[in-house]
Amino acid sequence: MLVLSAQQMADIAAAAESAWPAEGCGLLIGKGRRVITVTRVMNADNLLKSQGNDRFELDPKIRFEAERLVRGTRERVLGHWHSHPDGSAQPSATDLAQAWEPDLIWLIVGTAADSEGRPQAVQMLAHRLDRDSGRVFPVRMETAEKRACQAARFPT
């Protein structure tokens, strides 16, 4: 399960809308294994934005900066987010071909133009991609605020 705050989700959506009609992108930093909590979102420049709206390449300077930030802490680079300007938050064939790190989470934001032609985030989904098998595994998402309101679970 991937846990993000409502503010983190809103910030990612805003960055995706700002990048439209190109893909926007960034990194997810956090901790945990079974329940993965995002502690920080780092937006990045899409180095391929001039090559069309169906691909992204995260600026490697941001990845190096993220790795330096988490060195010696319990945090790690969990994955990245990117947007799809066609409204779909499902991984594309291009995404699957680019999935070099199977442990990373791929958070995808579907963006599309509203009735007045303004970009808006319409869907946000998380996945793990297995490039070798061609499989996509959904990752359940939850807001930190919802998780904080849940009653403690005790074995019965």
C-alpha cells in the first residue's frame, strides 16, 4: 500500500497540470516496505518534453540529489510520478519498456483538458511494472489522513 498526504497528492496533480500538454514527472521519497509512506515529493524537469507528449525522462540531477538526501536515513527513493496528458493513469507500452528498476513505484496521473481547454488531473493510480514479464501490478493507494482516522486493528 502507498500512503500519501492529501497535500502531496494535490501538489503532484498541480505539477502534472502545469506540465500539460507534455508529461510532468518527479520522485517519491519515503519509507516502509509493506505500508509505504511518502514523506517527500521532488518534482523534476522532463528532459523529453520537446519530443512529444507520450514520454518522459526525469532529470538525473534530481535523482542524484534525492539519493544524497536519503543517504544515512531510513528514507529511500520509492519511485516516481509522471503524467499522461491523454487522461489515462494506466502504464503505457513506453512506460513498460522503460521500467528498469522493478522495485520502484510508478505513480501515474491522468490529465486532460476540461470543457474550457484547461488541464486538470482526472485520475491518479500507482503501479509496479515488471519489464521482463510485461506485467503490471496495481498498488493500493490511501491518503495519510484517512489512514490516521482508522481504528487500530487487533487480531481476534
